[in-house]
Amino acid sequence: MSQFFSSKYNRLTPYTPGEQPKDQQYVKLNTNESPYPPSPKAIAAAEKAAASLQLYSDPECRDLVQKAADVFGVASDEILFTNGSDEILNFAFMAFCDKEHPAIFPDITYGFYPVFAALNNVPFAEMPLNDDFTIRVSDYVNCGKTVFIANPNAPTGIALPLADIRAIVESNPNNVVIVDEAYVDFGAESAVSLIHQYPNLLVTQTFSKSRSMAGARLGVGFACSDLIRDLNTVKYSTNPYNVNRMTMAAGIGALEDAEYFTNNCQQIMKTREWTTEKLINLGFSVIPSSANFVFAKHKKVGGKEIYTKLKERGILVRYFDKEKLRDYNRITIGDPKQMETLISTLSNLLEEVI
Ligand code: PMP
């Protein structure tokens, strides 16, 4: 830290992104990216947009917003696009949290929430999950705090039914409830349709996973127009051109290719079920997942050992060095060939270790 770094960040521990080593070609199952490329329509649109990069992007993202309004069945003033969904989550901490509106989220969830809270000087409560890693809904009902729920949750992959989301939103009319649906397209129920009933609900989604655009950085939020206006106040006070031209064009291309999107999601869910069965046969317990990853623990070998031995053999998975999670690995669902490689490698290394 230099002598110039503001003391307001004294206690800030930044988020640690999944590793992206370049020393060799890995089978990369550690950051929940899609194994499939973006839709050809998204690629073509981004290529075309590259020719106009001398011009700023449209700060209102009008064409993209219009397309999303059609696809998601909401009005154009109920949508905000951002630079990845991380940005809209940060905007939500900035806009809807403070000392009078502290944040609340599970102790096991997306690791960026406590970082955004610390960055914005927001007090927060981290609530333990149940022993089976499900979210204890009663902790959030009538809690009087700004609630952040990842649905499905990460890194567990467990989804809450919409009735539970509704109970949380309905019982906290004086606080915003943010439902982070980064993984919703892999088998959970979306709360987007509820935004017309609840003025305190913000639903965020991302193009990083189910639409294969992690490198483009495109996130989106859905909420009543008043909440979107608040988020825009924050956006226009930080970075009005937060979505670049190529990403905006690619986003429209991706939304136009519904068939490609649906097929990829279905393929990933099918591969997830295959992988789950094979992992169970190898002695893992696997939490039933509604996401594009599984969270798995071996009955005899610890999470760190599996992570390290897989890495030595050219496969990256995610290990969390955190109490309660040390027995586990989070494994992104890749394409069938990648998962066959994972299973055969695991089978060999378990034979050596046990
Ligand atoms: N929410 C959750 C639960 C996530 O796992 C991620 C991805 N790391 C994000 C939000 C942010 O994704 P992105 O910024 O790529 O949209």
C-alpha cells in the first residue's frame, strides 16, 4: 500500500477472481464460464460494431434495452444494462444500502457481496446456511435490511423456490431485495415477472454464463422504473458509457438467437446430470445443482488435495479455503469431452491416493 492510498480502504480485502494461469493449456472448470462460444449472431454483430469504435456507445443502450424488453416481457424503463452483473450489484450497494439500510446475505454465497459492502462502507450481516447448505429463509423474512440472495446460490448451486423469494420481498416493504440470478437459466425459477408486483424487488442477471459472453462483460437488472431511475443516478455519476459498442451489439445478437441459448442451457444441464452421476460413482457426494456447476465433496479425500492433484494433471476446479467449504470443490460444467476427461482423471488419481 502506498502512503497515498486512502485510509477509508484500510480494511478492504479485494475479491479474488478464479485463477487464469497461462503456463499451460488447462481444462478450465473453475470460473463457471460456458464451454460454448457466443452465438454466431452475437459474434457477427460485435464484428460489425467494431467499425464504429471511434464513437462513444449509447449511454441509454436503447436498441439493447428494446430487444430485452421484448424478450423478458418488461417495459424499457424497467431495465438497466451494466458492465457485467458485478457492476449492477455494486450499484445496488451504492444506491440501496447505508447505515440505516444495512445489507444481509448468507455466510456462504457469492464472495463479492462482502467486498462491495466494505467498499461502500455498508454494515452487513452474514447469516449461516442450514447444515444441508440451504438458505434459512426465516432469517430474511421481515428482517428490515437490504437483502442480497443469489438464486441459485453460489457455490452450492441450490435454488430457492419462487414462493420463498416472494415471502422475503413481501415481508420487507421498506427495503430493497436483490435477487442475483446469474445462474437462473440452468434450472431455477426467475423472479423477473414479480417486479410488477413489488416496488422493492431488483432482479439481476448476466450474459456471462448461459449466453457465453463472460469476456464481453454484460449484466442486466430488472426492477420497477423508480428503482431503475435510482440505479441510473449512480451509473451516470460513475460511468455513463459502461456498456461498450461491441458488447451492446453482441448482446442484441445473443437475445435474437433464442434457439442457440436454449440448446446450450439444455446441453449443460444434461452434462451436469451425467457428471453428477459419475462423481457419485467415484465416492463424491454432490449437492443437487440448478446451476452450471456442481459442488462436490469426496468421502475420503479433502477438497484441497483434489484441487491440487487435478491442477497438476491440467484440470482447474475451484477450491475455497474457508471453513465449512474445505471438503468441497466447485466444478464448472464444461462440454461432454471435458467432463469425460475430468471423470477419468479423477478416477485415476483417487486410485493412487486412496
Ligand atoms: N453473481 C454470482 C452469483 C456470480 O457467481 C457471478 C460470477 N462470478 C456474478 C454475479 C457476476 O458475474 P458477471 O459480472 O460476469 O456478470
